Amino acid sequence: MKTSQALDAFSALSHETRLTVFKILIKEGEQGLSAGVIAKQLDVQPSTLTAHLHILKRAGLIQSTRQQQKILYSADLQGTRNLLCFLTRECCQGHPEICAELSDSAKVC
């Protein structure tokens, strides 16, 4: 991941609604949710949510798939993994084993 891509992801997550959407989709897993369901959970207008979803998708944090008449949104796990790797790639002055605690903590989450 390039620095500019990481900055896009951080920028996308720096808004409370987008961060909440991302957390909901991470919890939901691969099956994802429709924009309407997400909008109801957050009590936001569908048009507002659509803009937030577009920003998260452009940042590589979520993806969309069409299932019949619906578009379902889910977390882009590879994009999320890339962001985490970006953060820890040069961890601890060339001693990545020190960052092992981070991956152990992630397993608990």
C-alpha cells in the first residue's frame, strides 16, 4: 500500500458515520448489508449514506456486490489487511517480532 492510499483510508475513517459503517460491516462479515439496512441502523438519510459508502469504497475499505435487486456492502478484508500491514510493515526499527502482540490482539478482537 502506498502512503497516498493509506491517507485515503485514514481520511475515510476520520468521520464518525463512516467509521461506524465500517465497524458495522466488519462485524457483519462477508454476507454484508444493503444500504437501506445500514441507513436504518444509523438513522441517516439514504442519500447521505450513499455518499459515505462511496468514500469508503474509493478508499478500499468496503466493497459492493449485486445480489438480484439489491446491492450489498461488506468490508473489504484485503483492503483492511493492506492498511494494517502498512502500519506495521516497518514496525519497531526493523524488529517486526515486537509487533507480534498486535497480531495476537487482533485475533482476540
